[in-house]
Amino acid sequence: MEKARPLWANPLQFVFACISYAVGLGNVWRFPYLCQMYGGGSFLVPYVIMLIVEGMPLLYLELAVGQRMRQGSIGAWRTVSPYLGGVGLASVVVSFFLSTYYNIINAWAFWYLFHSFQEPLPWAVCPLNDNRTGYDEECEKASSTQYFWYRKTLNISPSIQDSGRVQWEPALCLVLAWLVVYLCILRGTETTGKVVYFTALLPYCVLIIYLVRGLTLHGATNGLAYMFTPKLEQLGNPKAWINAATQIFFSLGLGFGSLIAFASYNEPSNNCQKHAVIVSLINSATSIFASIVTFSIYGFKATFNYESCLNKVILLLTNAFDLEDGFLTTSNLEQVKGYLASAFPDKYSEVLPQMKNCSLQSELATAVQGTGLSFIVYTEAIKNMEVSQLWSVLYFFMLLMLGIGSMLGNTAAILTPLTDSKVISSHLPKEAISGLVCLVNCVIGLVFTMESGNYWFDIFNDYAATLSLLLIVLVETIAVCYVYGLRRFESDLKAMTGRALSWYWKAMWAGVSPLLIVSLFVFYLSDYILTGTLQYQAWDAVQGQLVTKDYPPYALAIIGLLVAASIMCIPLVALGTFVTRCLKRGDTPPVA
């Protein structure tokens, strides 16, 4: 069986597959947000510590298990113990949920990419109203980038209860995204191994190009100074440490079964310890590198908005007080405002409500993550660049490469256990299994192209893979150290690779990492309990901004099902295995 198992063409191909999977959208749209929220440069301290005590050890554990057992997640954990098959099944369920909603991001990236060839960019200006006498009211209250995202891309409904209909253009983009994924996974490692060279390397090429461009933009230094100026008081904030641990955990893709699946196609003698360290370091370095790019762009956007705000104030005061053109400048604005306020108090008080409070710091402090950063903040910066179409094409092409690279890992976590199954693989060829998985995911994913689709996307993104993954990885660590046995696993690794396991890995696996996961689990659980009624951000077209609303009862029920669907696999499979074994022995299972 082992001889018949497909293998990576070389170790480098495996490393690229892991990098392509681990380095994803989270590096671009979540890590910069966390830096902004938790002290800029000082956030790197808890981040690096969590990388050492959590990221590297748990990544090495999953790679070692996959390489040793040479099976997908279900088979691998069933080999560790027949009662642990549910751990692998839980990973597959979480990966299925992730694949279902994650590919809609690639669909949105395709949508923006196709629109990037227009002159001007469609999100650069507001459309005219129906009477063609002015701009659309909703767009004027929001902004052209927000309008294009919420109205033209999502055509979002006012609440999750208003489902609306499927939007055919995003739906076609979703079908295209799944077709691309299918072509990449068509023959397993044979096709995936070639694709990962592009999905792993091309984003770095684009990021380097963007870095050169970003550093030359007006105001880029403001963003970089904001990022690297440490706020040391944040080191005492427990949320900074918790978010650093969470970012490392989810950024590496632990618990999904993808890393186990990739490692199962390795030669048994492969040095997976070295590869775990390499992938961890590259992933974290990419996050920091992407943050430098993001904050240079962010500094440009903030400076542009700040200066635009000042120019509006200057124009307002010049017209209101009939000042000479060019007399009022950004350098003497505050001084002249003080003079006008004292010399003409009545008139100044009439103009004051129309004046915006312009602040560069408040512009830089506006924290945005996720789709808001990728499809609103970045597009707002891109529209103000010279040759904006070129930068838009490059940016959304990079997003596509990052998204597709992560999707290859997500689908591998589902397909490997299916193709390992003798029952399924004996009836269906690999291409048919891949096609069915993509088809089912695509059909379910159409939910996210409805008018309320973005609200369901947020539900899946926030709840489908948080508590579940923490529990899965906790059980994985306990299973290796205390069920299979750490000494036994150590001797297996030495027999495979010829290298002894150092004290560092054993200490992390047996004690530090599990305690850290338990702490994260408790934090998430208590956070959900203390939050009370779960809420979401809904788009109000009348106000042209997001408003907070409570989830309806049926949405809360679906959130509960998303969490329970994967977690319950672990005890149910263990119970089923126990009952089956008792029945085979002819015993009657004891009644509690």
C-alpha cells in the first residue's frame, strides 16, 4: 500500500505546498490589523514568543504524524487509536465548512480583477442618480469604494432576515473559482505539486513590486512610523498575547488536517522537523513583510484623506470669509482659524458645524481587517494612484494566488481521507471524487452570493473554525503524548529520520502547548458567554454606514450547529467504536 501511495516529486515541492497553504489572506488582512490594534512594533514580542512555544511545535507535530502514519487525517488518528477516528473526521468537517465559504473570497477577487481593466476604475467615482442631476445618494453618504463593495458587488440586504436572491455575476465568479481549484487538484499531488510553485511564489513577486511602489507614495512614512512605533503598555494587555497566539494558530492552518494530508505524501525519511521550522519562519516573516507593504499603502491613504479634509476646510473658510485665494494654507490654517474665531465669532460659529475635524492620527488609527481591508481600504488607496488599473490588477491577482493556494490545502484535507478509503476509491476514480467535492461545495457556496450572503459569510468565518480547531489540536497533542505515547512516537521518528527528538519539542508537546490551547479555549468560551447576544454588522443604505444588529434565533441555532457538527464527531466516533467492539466480542455495553 505504501509503495502505491503517490509522493511529492521532491522535498522542495512539499515545502512550497505547505507555504502556499499556510501563507494566505490572514497574513495580508489580519496581521496588520493586530499590529495596529496592539502596539505596533511591540506586538511582535508576544507574536514571536507564541511562534516558539505554539506555532513551531504544533506544526511539527502534525507534519510528523502525517509522515509517520502515511494517511489522511481520519486514517492517521485511527492508527494512533481506533477511538480517535473522530478527530480526523472533525478536521474534515471543519475543512469542508472552510472550503464552502473561503472560495467566495476568490470569487470576489475575480470580480474585482475583471473590473480592474476599466477606465476609470468603477469604484473610483460615485454613479449618477436616476435623474442624472447628481450622484447616487447612498454613495455620497458612504464613499465610492464602499458603495461598489456593498451595492455593486454584494448588493447587500439590510439584514440577515432579508435573504434576497442569488446574484448571478458573483455566482458565475464562484463557479469559475471552483473550476480553477478543480483543475489544480485534478490528479492529486501530480497537478497540485506543479501549481504550488506559482501560488507560493507569485504573491511574493507582487508584494515586492507593491513594496517598491508603496515606499515611494506620498505619506508612506507616516504609516510605517505608526506601525513600528512601539506602545509598550500593550505588553501588559492580555488580549495582545491571546491574539498573538490565535494569529499563529490559525495562520499556520493547524487542526484542519491539510498539513497531515500533505505530509502523508512524503518519503518516510524526510526531515519534517527542518521543514516545520522553515514553514513557520517564512509564514511569520511574510506577515511582517505584508504589514510593511500594507502600512505604506495605509499611510498614503490616511495622508491623502487628511490633506483632502484640510483642503475642504480651507475652501470652506476662503469662501465664507471671502479670503484671497492662496492666502490660507495647511501651514497657517490653525493660526488663521484662531484669528477668525476671535475677530468674527458669530460668523465663525455659523461655519463651525460644517468644518470637519481633520486628524492624521485618527485616520491612521482606523483599524480595519478582513474584507473591509482588502476590498474597501486597499481599493480606496489604489484609485488615487497613478496608473491605478495596473496596481489593481496586480493586487487582486495576488489575492487570487493567496486564496487558491489556501484552497489547495483545504481541499487536500477533504480529498486525502476520501481517496485513502478503499470503499470510495474502488468505485470512483480520483478525478470523479475531486469533481464531486468541488461541485457540492460550489452548490452550497451559492448561499454566499445571495443578498444576505455576506452576513452568512461572517457567521462561517467567525464560528465554523474557532473553538472546534482548538479542541481538535488539543486532542491531537494529548493523543500523541499520552495515548500513543511520547516515547513510542519519539522512537518512530528516530527510526524514520535517524534523528533524536530534542527536549524542546518534548517539553512543548507534553506540557506548554496543551496548556496554551486550554487557555485559548477558556478565553474564547468566556468571551462568547460574556458577550451575551451575538451581534453582526449590517449595512444601512439610508445612512450609508454599518449598524449593529442582533442575530435572529435561527442564525444563533446555525452558529451552534456549526460548532457542534465538528466537535461532536470526536465523542460520537469514540462511542460508536466502543459499542461496535463490545458487540463484536458479544458483550453488552455497560449502561451508565
